[in-house]
Amino acid sequence: MPKLSTARKVDTQKFNLPTNKMNILLRLILFTAILQPVMVASLSATEPADTVFKRIISLYPAHTENLAALGAEEKLIGISPSDTYPPEILTKQRFSHHDNAEKFIAAQPDLVLIRPMIARAAPQLIEQLEGAGITVISLQPRSIEEMFIYWETLGRLSGRDSKATEMIEEFNKELAKIQKSTSKTAIEDRPLVYFESIHSKMKTFSPTSIAIFVLEHAGGRNIATDAKARNSSNIAAYGKEQILSHANNIDIFLAQQGRMNRVTVKIIEEEPGFQAIRAIRQGKIFLVDEQLVSRPTRRIIKGIKIVNKILYPASR
């Protein structure tokens, strides 16, 4: 397991647990600390150290998708309003961090999975759920290495440890196949790409993000290598001036599209100043589903294949 950086703070609520409960809690903290610097957990005094949760509410689509991939969909009793995949879980009851605690408590979950954004936005809800004896855990990976640990953590929580290991192995096998193809092109000959995350805010992705992993393993080069993430996020501010400083070198303008970035090719083309960008002048603007490049699920492989076809259309 990667070493836990002492520079990252693990923000936990107070725990009053007997000694035999600390093992599982410390394991969760260690795994979660490298995923995001927010961890919220509550374990009742009657739960054994090897607790496997049986009634789970997921408030983040990635948690939902991964639990389904792990074969734990029958343990999902609730999903978030923004869940759209996989189709077989979409009839489950919807929950939001804007709902009152009574709605959650009435469903009798033993685990509510959230992400740091929700931990920051709804501390009172979390406190109320914990007070009712419900475990609340916040997880969100920011890199592929953290994604694997995240899958293992979800496997452990749902009793699907072996399936999590299998998912990681299958992912790496598929990735190796793709790399055989991309390795034929020398790094210096690969297209330079600006990868947009949020158009309205002029943001890209941090160089260590999952989206940039997708780009680089699809055979592209990230032109915004100096982008710096803020607030422990995958997203990095990259102002128009910075983008335009690379205008003559951008071969491909790639943008994620979805709930996070409701953009169109026309919006990008008509952005003031963007006609200075070579890729835009040449009509090389491409959109890719954000679920396939930003969400920490095994569908990232599909995202890599799609981006590879964008970068190398002649090989289709």
C-alpha cells in the first residue's frame, strides 16, 4: 500500500470506540486518507471488527456503479438523484444530502457512502445519521493508484474483496492491450492536447488526475502540465491567458461533457480569443462523456479507447 503522506490531514469526527473497533476504523482511515483528506465514520459498539455492510445508501454515482460492478447491487437500498448507470439499479429509492435525516433513518441503512463535497456541504445531516448509529464514510479517489485502493475499500465494505481484486486485474489487462498500440508512436510524435474540465470557469485537470491518465494512456500529451489542483481536487484552474500561451501548439482541444461541463463545440468555437488556438481554427474540437474520463470506475477503459480514436482517427 502506498505510504500515507504526513502532509495530508485526515479530518475525522470524534470517535468513542472500544479497542476492538479501532482496527477496522484505522484501516478505513488509512485507505481514505490517500483518497481525500476527509473521512467521516461512525461504528456502533456492537459491530464486529470485520463488519460487512448489508444495507447501503450511495450518494455518489461512482460508488453506486462500482458496488454494482462488484456484484453488491442487492445491498444497495438507495442511490443518488444523479445516478444514471447501470440501468438495473435505477428503480431504487433516491436519496440526496438535501433530504432530512428522518428519510434516511426510516430506510434503515447500516452504511451511507458519501464523498468529500457532501461531507463539507451537509455536516448536520452526517451528525444526525451518526447519532442514529448509522455508519457514514466519505471516499473519492484522485488518481488511478488511489482508484484501485478505493475499489478494494468498497470490496471490503460490501464483502466483495475477491471481486475487487479481479476488477483491478481485468483493468490492468485491458490497459496493457491498449498500451501495445499506443507504444508504437514515439512520445514526441504524440498530439499535444488541452483537456478542458469546466469551460465556464476555464478549468482543466491536474496532471495526476484520472482524466489526464486517460489522455496519456490513449496516446496524447497533456499541454497543461503546469496546472495546479486546488482544494484537493482533480480540477485545476487554467485561465484563458494560460491556455492562449499554448495557442500555436495545441493539436487537439478536448473537453469533457456532462453535468459538470455543459458545453458544446459551438460554445468553444465562439469563446472570445479562442480562434487563436490552432486546434480550434482547424476544427479539431472533440467532446467526450465525463462519466468515461472522470469517474473512478472500470468504464475508464472505454474512455481511453474513445480518446485514442479521437487522437488517431486513421487507425479506426
